[in-house]
Amino acid sequence: MDLRQRNLLRKRLATLQAAAWLMVLGLGLVYAWLQVVRRSELQQLALSQAVKVRTTPAPRGIIFDRNGHRLVDNRRALHLVIQQEDLPKEASQVESLAQALEQDPAQLARRVQMARSAGMKRSLIVQDNLDDSGLARAENLRARFPFLSIEVAPRRVYQGDELAAHVLGYVGEVNPQLMSKEPGRYQLGEIVGRSGFEAARNDLLKGQDGQRKSLVDHLGREVALYGLENSTPGQSVYLTLDSGLQKTMQDAFGEERGAGVVIDLRDGGILALYSSPSFDPNAFLGHMSQEDVDLYVRNPTQPMLDRATQGLYPPGSTYKLLIALCALEKGIISPESTFTCHGRKTYYGREFRCDGVHGTLNLVQAIARSCDVYFYELGARLDVDEIHATAAKYGLTELTQVDLPNELPSRIPSRDWKARHGRKEKKWYAGETISVAIGQGQNGVTPIALARFYAMLGAKGKVLTPHLLYGQRDESGQMKIIPPQKPRDAGLDPKVWAVLDEGLYEVVRSGTAHKSALPGVTMCGKTGTSQVTTFVDKAHYRTLAKQFRDNALFAGYAPRENPQIAWAVVVENAGFGADAAAPIARKLCQYWFLDRLKKPLPPPGGKLPDAFEEPQSDEAEQDQEPAAPPKPQADGAR
């Protein structure tokens, strides 16, 4: 090798050496950049690939009745889910999964897209409440779709099925409508109350979700627990409801449609609230079968409608107590004022009929025999706005504020109401007040509003706020009573009340409801029979199909000496109130005042002190002389 070649080789080695050093320097700078500048970011990224965070849903609070019987419980359920980070991105994957699950591909695609775009923190449930066969099928699906996993979550169980469906409601996944209605309050995938008490007290019942952090391998399988934040269960609550009385009402309604409400006169607690037909809330906890959709959602009998708080019914003759109250307060009549009933009378050129020929009656007799002519006369002397003002004074025009969602206000007509809501005619005519006076015309009341009005009568002018929440368990597990809202004193004159009380007592003792008198319990009440359609005479009425027959009503309170409960019962298309509604109220009183004490329900786990007096011993009962049974009288009044 000559000198020239030796120098050339030396230069090449120097160049290679410099390049090597530059490479080493570059790698060192990159290493330093990764270790110093992006260390935290890369650590977080690596951790996120290895640690998966799962939301652990909080079990909702258990719901008891006032005696500690469980109405709603929880149990563990298995769901087939997709975690947020595993949501499939390929449309073909979603379509294949939907076909494998026998679901609508478009609907599943929308759910996946919504979960991805909303950044859902919970897993997306694609199949819920897996049983043994469902679990085996899910395992097979996971072999085809690795992004699927099985998750354990609490599930609601409604004891008693249809017993108190409209009171309890049901839960379900939050829907877009609810999320848009209250932005930021709910998270996609969250289980919330959708109706009834579950919806009204969702914040109390839902609890606080927890988090579970797990280390996973490259296949996403959990290999170790990295961190755990326990969920906080929702508050367990006690309702004012008495499940025994509720069952009595359910059995009493049978196949009939309608609603009934029983109120505790001391604090406004609802002891029973039933709407018929009812539904099974358990059917709404997961994917509904077509059979369930037809049975509950597309059923013309509307089992999902809470008739107790959302059903508007003409009150019929139960409204006469409001008219009597208005007439007495306005000085239109005195308790001794009499009118003569000849079975019909003409006002403003139109003939108005009565169901009987009652002769000359005073107010108590008119209430007892439900004479329409007597109240036509009051309607002719009263102004509709005076009636409306009296109804407002005693709480009949306002919402009862019961802790259930979507309550409707009663419709008590006035001139202003017709001017605002009249479809064709805006002017109020005096002849309309005649019909209003017997509870027909434009009148419409909900059963719960009617029950509260009679509770007001039983409480001598105190307007109660019906409520369901009786108490809740605090953090130590102790029962904490929720104080009821203080009643409003409407200022009912004791002399006026005494007349109305006497009339209601005579209705059951000797009047239209005498067949439903209960020996040993002095019931006060008023029957009502409200027309659904026009008919010519009784012979014509008997030819009408059932859906065109009258609604039957009965409202009242008991016992007369020391009223404890008030009620309203409405039975749709069942005929006379005395024949269909009053017997149901009798069964309620039979249970509450007699059977409940002699045949109590099995001892519950968390027995609460009975809100009423301690039951008397058998010996004490035997010492008491039973009240004489009422003497029935023939009466054709309704």
C-alpha cells in the first residue's frame, strides 16, 4: 500500500469514526429526551396500556314498606359488555356481533357510536342478565369477538311483581332524552329510575359508583388488582306504604280498571296506592320480549298509566261535599235549608234529572241520599268562580306534591279556565254550573286529589301533603324518620265541618252506601257515579257496552270518632259507586281496622313501631260491646 492509499484509508476510518460518534450522540440525545422530557408522558401511556380502569356500579338502595317488608331488593347479575377502550371500530365487526346476538345492527351501531363519542365511563351492555345458557353462549361469542367481556353488576328485583308497580316504578339505562333534558347530570350507560318512586328519588337511591384498576396482560386479561375504590350503595328507604293494605286493594280491584289511594290522616303518608291494571316492573329491567311490549306498551287498557296520579275522572256525587261546603260558607243555605225533589227539574230551559224522587230534604239528608235536585238548586244559586275559589282554598285545584313524577292537576272549571281552554265556546253559561254542581260537566279530578280532599274533611280543615318517603337508613344503619311537611290549616269552620261529617256518616249508616257498612267501624263516605256517555233511560243504560257505563266512586274517612285514614276509590265503567267502589273501601277498612290487628303479616326483618295505636288484646276486644250493625234502608239513589 503506497502513501496515497494509506492516507485515503485513514480519512475513511476517521469519517466512519465521526459518523459512529454522531450516531452515539444522537442516540444519547434521543434517550435523554425520552427519559427526561417525555418520561412522565410515556410512563402514563405505558401504564394505561397495562392498567385498565373499570367503573363498579353502586347498588341502589333497598326499598321497604313501613313495616320493614322488602319491596325492592338487589341481586348480582352477569352482563355481556364491551369496555370503553375495546369498542369495535370496524362496521363489519358491529354488524357481525349484532347478527350473533340477534339484534338490530343499526341500533347496535348507534349505541356503539354514542358510547364512543360521549366518552362513556361505563361499559356498554350488549346482553344483560345472563342465565346459565346465556353465559355459555357468551363464552362462545368471546372466542369470536375478543373485545367482549362479562361483568358482574347489581340488578333490581321487585318483590310482589305487580303489587305496587306504579308506586315503585322501575329502572333502566338513561336515554338521550333524559340526558338532553338535564345536561351534565347523567352519564351514558348509567342506570336510573325511569318511573315511580325510583325516578322521583333517584338521587337518594342511586349511590356513588366505585372504580377498579387492574393490571392486564397483552391479551387484556386481568393479572393483578392495581387499585380499588369501593362503590357507595344508595340509601335504603322506608315507604309509608303498608304492603298488607296494598295487597288488599290489589285483590279488591281484581280485573276491574281504576285506582285507589289511602292516606294516613296524621301526617299525609300514603298507606296504599294502586292503579289497575298494573304491570310487572321486572319486565323492564332488560331487553323486553315482543310479548311484554304487546302486554304493557301497546295494550289499549294502558297498564303503564298511573291512574291514581294521572287519571282524570268526573268526580260525580263525591263532588257534592265541595258544593255543600261552598254553599254553607257563602251563606247560600243553612244546614236546615230544604228543597223538594220530584225526580227532575228544569233550569234555563233544560230538564235535569235525578235518580229518584226524594221528596223534601235538608242538607244532611241530601248528602246521605245523593239527591241531584238538591245540588242542582245549590248550583243555580252559586257562581262557578265561587266553587273554584272554594276548591282552591281547600287544595283541590293544586297538585298534591306527592313524591311521584308526572302528577296531573285536577280540572276544576271557572270562567277563566274556559276562556283559556274552551275548544269552541269561550264563554261560561250558568246552565253549565248546574252540571258542575253534581260533579259532571267539565270537572276532572285525580284519585289522589280526591283522597286528599276527603283527608282534609277527616282532618277538620287541615290540608295534608301526601307523601311516600317515611324514613331512610343513615350511615350507621339506623332508621331516620323524615319529618312530613306541616299541613296547611284551611280554616274550615267547625260548625260547617260538623254538618258535612254528619252527612257523610249518614251515607254509610242509612244512605246510598249502607250495604258497605262495616260493623265495629264507623265509616264516613260519599258514593259517586259519573257518566261516561249519554243514555236515554235505565233500560237503554243496561244495553250499553261496558266501556260506556258509568264510573263508580267512593271517598271518605274512618273511624268517625277519631279519623285515622281517608281514601278515594275509582272503578272505571263499573256502574253505581255504591255497588262497585264502596265495597272496595269496605275491604280496606276491614283489613286496616280488624284483620291487620288480628292477622298481622309475618314478622319482618326491620320491624318499625306501628304508627298507630297498639292493637288491643283479644281479652280487651271481647270486653267491648260491638257496635250495632246499621239498619239498611231501601234507596234508589246513586
